[in-house]
Amino acid sequence: MPADFGKLKMLSRALLNRNQLTGSIPVSIGNMNRLADLDLSRNRISGSVPDCLGKMQVLSTLNLDGNLISGQLPSPLMSNRGLGILNLSRNSIGGNIPDVFHGNSYFMVLDLSYNNLKGPIPGRYRRPNISGTWI
């Protein structure tokens, strides 16, 4: 992918799946104020998921499945309140799933399958104990 891909500031949908794109996701994508859908699935994208994707306010669908992505899940991406569909399956993402799930989470679809994730699935389910104290 070209490093200056983010210069396409008026682009709202980038559907580039099932090609032979290589390299990492350019950080310049974070400059695309109108980008709502980004599909780079089934390519040969490598490197980690840049934090800037989690800071994009309009991005609602991110599909990166079937690539060579590694590193850990960036917390800004997982806590993006506008992101409804996130598919990072079939990569080499490792580490723990960040504890970002709360009442404001907006995920309609979250697919993290076929990665190298470990540890528990985070979640804080508050309930009262016998004495009435919330735990």
C-alpha cells in the first residue's frame, strides 16, 4: 500500500479485499476524515495495526482478516465507540485482548478468531454479592 494513501481525504469507502497488496497499513490513513469502511481482507498486509485506526471518528467497518498482521491489539482500536464491525481474524495477532468492553461498546460484529491471543476474555460483570455490595 502506498504510504500517501491518506491523501485521498474525500474517500468514504476503500474496498481493496482479495488482491495481493503487501506492506504495512500506512499511518496516513488516519488523516482520512470521511473513511467509514476499510476492507483490506485477504491480502498480504503485514506489520501491526496502527493506533490511528482507533482514533478515526467515522470509521464504522474495519475488515483486515486473512493477512499477515502481527503485534498486539491496539487499545484505541478496541475502544473506538463508532466501530461497529471489526474483523481481525486469520492473522498472527498476539497478546491479551485489552479490557475495553463496557456499556458504551458498540460492536455489532467482533471477530478475533484464528490469531495467537491468550488469556481470559475481559469483561467486568458487576453484580451484588450477598451483603449487597457491588463486585
